[in-house]
Amino acid sequence: MAPQHSPALPALGGRAPSYRERVADALRAALIAGELRPGEVYSAPGLATRFGVSATPVREAMLDLAKEGLVDTVPNKGFRVTAVSDEQLDEYTHIRSLIEIPTTAGLAATADPAALEALRPVAREIVTSAADGDLIAYVEADLRFHLGLLSLAGNGHLVEVVRDLRRRSRLYGLTALVEAGRLEASAEEHLELLDTLLARDTDAVRAVMVRHLGHVRGMWAAH
């Protein structure tokens, strides 16, 4: 059966990804959002039904995730989501803060205003996804926004390091934030960040980024 293209499967910026890559991106977002839980074993057919696609690209995508250490293969059963300790998550967030805060603050002086404005629709998509409680779309749009922003600094290796750190993160508290009506407020910080960048206010950009990354700890802490 030919795979059915689902609107739920995101396409991360740059070149057009293959269908397998789109499925892998959606699965990574589900992992980060905590919709696929550590220790649980998921079968390719079961995930295919959940995402509205055929089993083959799911199986191939999960093998890609296994190479990244995000899941382990379980013979004759499927894939087990690997656990991430609080210590590891703290380390990921610390490294991200060392990279993302100064790099983003530096863009206040160097980024092309048109390039910043081009990210505004993505920032609005983050807010819309938060309001709708669509956690996979939220995570995917958040990743596109921040990687797109960092790419304006012109260092591709830096972007890939941050991409890997974000893939390894877990935001188990997203569901609780949606239920409490607080996720949308956090999402709106992306629009605030663009406004401070366009205002060329380096100190304000740094303050927004410190606050924004500080929320990550609270998001993944709610197991």
C-alpha cells in the first residue's frame, strides 16, 4: 500500500525532506513532547495507525532514531523509547544555554530584518499549536523557529549541535501546561523575541532567551 501523506507530518526547513525523514521528524517530535514514553515498547504497525501512514516508513524511521540513541530495537516486538535522566536533561539545557543565548543575542546586531520577519509565521504557528493543544506541531514549529534563527548566524555546525540537543530533550510537562492554559503564554515569547531582535535591543533579547530556556526545565520536569 502506498503511504498516505498526512498533514500531521512536519517538514523541517531547508531542502525538501523525504517521506521517511518527515515520518522521523514527527516521531522525534512525539518523543520530545512526551507522547511516546520512556520504557514503553511501540510496534511499527501501531505507530503507523496512530500517525495515519503505512508501516514501512515508520519502521525505517524508527531505525534512524535507533541509530541516534533515541530508541532501542526490541526483537519481534518493536522499539523501546530510551530513558533520559534528570541529570542528562540538565546537561542538555546547560549546553543549549551556552550556545543559544549568546548566539541569539548577537543576532540583534547582525540579522537581516527581512530574514527575521520571515520567521514570524513560524512563531505564530507555535502560538496556534499551543492554543490548539497540538503538542507535536508545537515541538516541530519550535524546532524550526529556533534552528532557523540560529542559522542566521552563519554557523551550520552550531545549528546541528543544537538540533541534536533538542532532539534528545524531553518536555513531559507540555500536557500539564496545556491543561493549565499556560503553554500559549510561553509560545508568545517567540513573537517577543522577534520584536526585541528587530528593535536591535541586545540586552532585551538576552533576557527573553534566558527566561525562555528557563521554561524548558519546568516543561520537562513534570513526568
